[in-house]
Amino acid sequence: MKPIENWLQHKFESSSSLTPEFAAFYRDLKRYLKKHLAKEFNFTVSRGHFEFSGFAQNKSTGLWAYFSAGDLRYWPGGWYHGLLIRTAQHGKDYKGGCNQETSLNSLKEKLLEITT
């Protein structure tokens, strides 16, 4: 398993289909999220075409949040330093509350802040 920070300077190959490198990144991302979020949150994460998004439900309060990252090919490091995050009514609420920004490193703390 590659530490997630090792992907920060990676330039993702552009393709019309899933590349092995993006598949590997996504596996590392899921492991990272499980390690850092699973204690306090029930969460899902979905892979798009070189982007990802997810929902997290605070286990204590039952409140929801949505998070996402844009296209990794065109915004290197944006997935780590500039995640979109907002409150949500449920695990399929893509409209949600006001957009905010956080880093992957601070995602758990920001999720706790907006779901408490």
C-alpha cells in the first residue's frame, strides 16, 4: 500500500477509461478514509472519471455530509488540499448546504465540525 501523500505530485495519465494508476490511487484513498473516518463515521466513497465523492454520516448525531474532489488530471494536489465539503440531508443529497473547503488531512475534523 502506497501512502496517500505519495500521490500528491503524481501526474495522472489522461484516458477515456479507467487507468491502472487511477485504480491504484482510488484503492489507497479508500484505505486512507477507512483508517481515518470509520471510527466516527459511516461513509461511502464513489469513483468517477478521475474524480471521487462520498457521503459521511456521523455515528453519534446521525447527521450527514458530502465531500468531493475534482478531476485529478487537471488539478494536481487539489484532491488533497482543496476538497469540497458541505452538509447533506441524507446519503444521496448532492445539493446540500453551503460549499466549504478542507484538506484530506483535515477531513475528519471538518466532518465532525459540520455534523455535530
